[in-house]
Amino acid sequence: MASDLLSIAQSGARAARAALDVTAQNIANAASDGYVRRSASMQEVSAAGGQMRTGDISLSGVRISGIDRNADMFRQAEVRRTHSDSARATAELRGLENIESAVEQADLFSAIVEFEGSLRQLGSDPIDPALRAATVAAAETMANKFNIAADSLTAVAEGAQFEAGAAVDQANVLTSEIARINVRLARAGPGSSDRASLLDQRDLMLERLSGIANISTSFASDGSVAVRMGGSSGPSLVNGGNASALSMAIDGTNGTPSFTLDGNPVAPAGGSLAGRALVLQEVDTVRGKLDALASTIATAVNNVQGTGAALDGSNGVAMFNGTTAATLQVAFRDGALIATAPAGSPAGSRNAANLADLRTALESGGGAERMNAVLFDISSRVAGHKVTTEALDAIASSARISLEQQSGVDLDTEAANLLRFQQAFQASGRAMQVASDIFQSLLAIR
Amino acid sequence: MINLSTGAFFERATRQIGSLRSEAEKLQEQLGSGKRLTRSSDDPVAAARLRTLARHERLSEVDQRNSERAMADLKMTDKALGTMTDLVIRAQELTMQAANGANGLEQRQLLLAEIQGVRDSLLMVANSRNAAGQALFGGHLATSAYNPAGAYEGAGEAETVEIGDGQTVIRGLTGPEVISFEHNGNPTDLLTVLGTLAAALQDPAANHTTAAQTALGELEAGLKQVTTAQTIVGARMGWIEIVDERRTATGELFAEERGEIGGADPATTMVRLQEMMTVLEASQASFVRLSGLSLFDKLR
């Protein structure tokens, strides 16, 4: 078969139109999340010369062979991996900052110092009712602040638990969505625009999922993906059209979460789930420290109270009830019950020996110092995590930017493409004109 | 071919300008509050040190108040001791007159009345109270120090008050420390001496001259005891002043350290803010120019 100039020009015009469509689509989606730049790949159509016709010119123009999606699998995997790390670090940092605020804003340290100071001031005149009342008030403030700190910690834990629960729900939505995309990908024709947009969606879902838990992926030739949690030998999250159900359980006593995948226990090492789990463990640790401190102070004060005499000469009674930060309470409101004098002193004694013991017990138990250490511990962890998070964030964003650079839409390139394909279209039109002119000149032969 | 993605360009610009802005805002906050640290995690070590300093400052405030209170008590004790000295000297004069054997009955009666008056005044001074209404010379016990008969019913020792840095001061004297003494190996006290003298003057059969002469010797020893007590009180006030001075000096050091650790130096912060603002303005301007570079504008 010989060539046909008109049909060659027509195929060229059609291909240029399609390329213009793709360019316009790129421009329209320049800001779409997860959109990967497309390009139309073109292929020459020509027939090989057959027997006895080796010298024939047999050209049939051009055709669009497919819509290419310019995604780099390696960079996408990098984005997922770094995104997991950065999401974990960010969730952990935010949780730690919340813990820091909870403990710091309760201002427990100055309340303990205030209690210490009020005891010391009581030493200047142990029978002054005003000073005694001030001491009881300071003890009450301290107990209240312990309660507030414990409550705030509980609120932090509840917030983290809620967010972890929401993330688990979202992960389940994402995995079932990926499973559905897998099924549809198997049916989409290769090189079709339908397939390209399915792949975009798939990659977007995978990236979101990687923000929740660290995942590993393996891709089949049809574009469908198998997702596993953790490394490549981890438990399967999505396999073909099947998604496994992730669920979370909160420990009743210490509030830490545990995760199961289709009933089998799993422990995410990355993503926001891992971050939240670490935060909840940290809340438990800090709460333990506060409880220990509250109990130490209460025990030390109560013990010394027991070895002294109250203002009326009676034996001292315990000043604090409760042994945890949440339950610490002052046992009496009457300042006269503070046992400032040693046991056996007569009523109204100004002997402050037991008060001195009380102060020493509080100080050697390390009330303020230990609180300072707790605060230092949390704040230095926050400071350390801030550095780590900033580093991980920078790595993640540079991976993201490098992917964007490779797969994102560059409007300048698209503008140049518009011009290029417009000219190609015009050129094909001119070729049609030439075909028509040739035909006319043939007809004009007389 | 390097593809300069438009999305990447905008994301990077947003990130850079955003981080510059947040830096500038942080500096602005430091300038506004005068504090370098807004939360402990900004500098955990400095924050921990600041807390320790705050605790020292708070406790030293209490110490200051305690030492002021002890000082007030000691000053009152000092005044009371001054009055006691005057009374004892007056008693000495009266006893001297009583020792003169040529006193008639009427004169003796007058002397007796006045000596009894001095004894009552002495009892009153020994029972004087501090600003909080507690017996100055009663030791631990807040009740009165001496009963009207002149017997001591306070506690055996005066209480000590902590005035900081582990230092203590005894805030007063017990009655016996002031008015009890030994004379010729016999323990006695000023109230007893005056009481005995008054009783002797009342008794017409007694040898008034001998009684007065004995009393004179005893009063001499008593006066020495009271002035010794006054010296002790003076020494204690001096001690409180030394500790106060030390506390003030330490307090200044602490305040200085707190300023160094936790304070934002306005000059440095201002300069850094200016620097940050310059960079921010430059990057905003360059962003506007770069983002205005679109090929679409050139294609007609």
C-alpha cells in the first residue's frame, strides 16, 4: 500500500490535538495533590515493505501510543519512607510538648517551693494562727496543683488516644481504597488515561498511609500494589483486592495502645501511630514520676507529723491523704493541727524542733529538686526531639520536593509544549493543504 | 532534563518565608517579654537553673522576713533589758538609803513602798510581750514568764529561728538568763532580792541595815547579770545583720545570674530581629519577582 499524504497529515493533526489536550490537562492540574505530569508518547505508523515491493514508500503517519506518567518509583518510595519517619517524629514531638505544657503550666515546682517557704516562715513563730493557716493553704495549693498536673496529663493521653483511634480508622479506609484501586487497575487498559489517574490515586493513598504507619510496597506489572506493614516481610495490609483490618486497644491501667492486624498483634515503627504510642508511654512514665513524688512528699510529711505535737499538745495527725498525684489531698483545714513542737510538748509550745524535722524531711526527700528534675527531663526530651524532628522534616521535605521536581507540572515547560504542539498542528494542516494543492494540480492537467 | 516543577517552587518558597516569619515572631516575643525562654524546652539546662534560682530567691525572701521578725524581738528584748537596768540602778539607790541606819519609820515606809514599786515594775518588764503578744522572756511557752509571786513558769530555753543558709539565731532570753544569778554561792534572782528586802523593811524587829547591805551586794551582781544579757542580745543582733548582708549579696548575685541566663538582651535581640526582617523582606521581594516570571505572559 502506498502512502497517502492526506491521511498522514490527518493523523499528525490528531496526534497534535491529543498532545495539546494532555498539555492543557497538565496545566489544569498544576496544583492538584498527587497529580503526576503526563506526556503523550507518539509512535510512527509505517508498514514494512512486502515481497516484490521492497522499494515502496509505505508511510501512514503517527499515532498516540499511550499516556506516560512521569513518576519515579524510587523517589516515590523515598517520599513514603521519609514521610513515615517525619510523621512519627512530629506526632511524638507534639505529644511531648503537650506533656511539657501540662506539667509546666500546672506550676507544680513553685507550689512545692511555696509550701517549703511557708513551713520555713512558720518557723519564725510556730504558734501564729495566720502563719499556720498560710501553711495549710500552701499545702492545699500544692495538692491541687498535683491534681491539675495529673488531670492535664490525662487530657494529653486522651487526646493522643483519640488521634490514634482516628488514624486507625483512616488507615482502614485507605487500605480498602487501595484494594479497590488494585481491582480496577487490573481492568484498566495499559497506557490509558484512566490507568494514569488510578495510579495517581494509588500513590496518593500510599503516601497518606505511610504517614500513619511505616509500610513497604511491591508493585505488580499491572500497577496493583501489595502493602505490608514494616519491612518487606511484615504482615500484609493490602494484598490484591483484600485489605486487612487494623484495630487498636487501649490498656486500661496505663493507657498505652496496642495494635492488631486481622487479630494478630503488630507494632508500627513509623508514622503517626508509632509517634502516638510513644507519647502515651511517655505520659505513663511522667505520671509515674509525679505519683512517686506526691507519695514521697505525703509520706515524709505524714511521718514527721506523727512524731510531733499539734498546737493543743495532742499527737500530730497525717497532713496528706492519697498517694498519687491525682488523689493527693490535704487531710485537715485547721492550721492548729500542724505538729510543730516535738511530741509531749505542752499546749501552745513555741518549740519548733518538729517543724525543723518537717522541713528537713521535705528537703531531703527532694521535693523541689525532684520536681525540677522531672521538668528538666521532659523539657530536654522535647528539645532533643525538636532537633530530630527538624532534621527528619527537612529530609522528608527535600524528598518531597525532589519528587515534585521530577513529577510535578512546570508551567513554563507546558507553555513551551503548547506552542510546540500548536505549531505541529498548524504544520499538519499545511501538509493537508499541500495534498489538496497536489490533487488540484492533477485535476488541472488538460 | 531537570524539570522545575511549579508546585515545588511554590512549596519551597512558602516553607522558607514561613520559617523566617516564625523566627522573627519568636524574636519579637523575646523583646516583648524580656525573657529569652518562653518554655522550658527552649533551653532545658537554663530553665532548670532558673527554677533553682527562683526557689532560692523565694526561700531567701522568707528568711529575710524571719530575720526581720527575730530582729524585732531582739530589739524589744534589748529595750526591756535597758528598762531593767534602770530599775535595778534605782533599786540600788533606794537600798543605799535603806542601809542608812538613821531612817525613821515614816521614811522606811516610803522606801518600802518605792522598793515594792520597783519590784512590781521589774516583774512587769520581765513579763513584757512581743508584737505577736508572746512573752519575751518565756522561752518556748507563750504564757507569761513570771507569776505575780515571782516564780518563773516559762520554758527552760528560748527558741531558735532559722535565718537562712542553715544559720540560726536564738531570738530571745529566758527570764532566769536575765535576772537569776548566784551571790556568794547562793542562787537567787532580782525579784527575790527585792522581795526579801521589802519583807525585812516591813518587819520592825529585823535589822534593816544588814538586810539592805546584803541586798546591795546582791543587786550589784544582778546588775552585772542584766548588762551581760544586754551584751548577748547585742551580739545576736550583730549576727543577724551579718547574715542579712550576706543574703543581700547572694541575692544580687542570683538576680545577676538570672538576668544572664534567662533575660533577652534588648540590643542583641533587636539587631537579630532587624537582620531577620531584612532577609525576610529580601526573600519576599525575590519570590514576587520569580513568581512573576511566567512564560505565558510572554506568549502572544
